[in-house]
Amino acid sequence: MPQSPWSWLVIAIIAEVIATSALRASDSFTRIVPSAIVIVGYALAFYGLSVTLKSIPVGIVYAVWSGVGIVLITLVAMALYRQIPDLPAVLGLGLIVAGVVVLNLFSKMEAH
């Protein structure tokens, strides 16, 4: 298993994106395979997130988790469900990414 908290964060984000993508396919948890993917995916995502929070500040972790997750989910929705973001959505996503970059480059927060 990974030792780096950043590796755990990557695993958590990927698991969350997979689980969220399967959530729509679960059809309100009436389809067994997508429902199982949702449950296992979110369990792995939150485990990875909890490991990450041992050594990286929650503000940084959550900014990266949500920012990267939003962008990846948008790309998955484009590919699987043909949900194409309009210009305001693209601008909003850009602002989210910019916020994550600013937090990671300039924040002096430390884990306790």
C-alpha cells in the first residue's frame, strides 16, 4: 500500500470519481453492480482521505480533493453522458483549479 499521503489522496480522488460516475448508473441503487461500485468506491475514497488527513492540513486536502474531483467528474460526464459544459461552467472550473493552485503554492498551513 502507498506510504505517501499524496498517493493516498490520488487514490481517494480516483475512487470518488469512479463511485460518483457509477452513482448515476446505479439507478437509485436498483442495479446491483453499479451500486456495489458506488459503495466500495466511496469506502475506499473516504479511507484514503482519512489517511491523507494524518499529515496534510484538511483545508489543503479538501481543496485538492474537491477541485480535482470536480474537473475529473466533468470530463467523465462529457465522455459518458455527453454533458458538455458551457462557457460559464468552464470559467467556474478554471477558478476552482486556480484556487487549488494558489492554496498549494502559497499557503503556509501545517497539519497538527
